[in-house]
Amino acid sequence: MLKEIDLTGIYVGPIILYMLISIPIFLAVRLLLSRIGFLSFVWHPALFEIALFGIILALVVSLR
């Protein structure tokens, strides 16, 4: 597990690093889902994307 990151005297949690790792993965998955037309079947796309990002973030944290 990562410890706190020191940014010029300000300590931030490791979740920031996990989020930065998750963002490109999320963007790639979202692009793939929109290209195959899956997002047109989703009732609430914004809610689905937030849940998808949460799942990807949880996977990144658990794999760490």
C-alpha cells in the first residue's frame, strides 16, 4: 500500500495516484463502449460512467 505523497509540504492520499492511473483506462473503456454502441442502451449514461469509473478505480486499488 502506498503512503501519503508529499507535494511541496502538502500531504495527499494515495487515492490521487490511483485515480490518475484509472483515468486513461476509463477513457479507453468509455471510447470502446461508445464505438460499439453500448451507451445507447444505457438508461442514464452519466450515472453509468460514474459507476464504471468507480469499478475501474476499485480494480486498480485492489490490484495494487
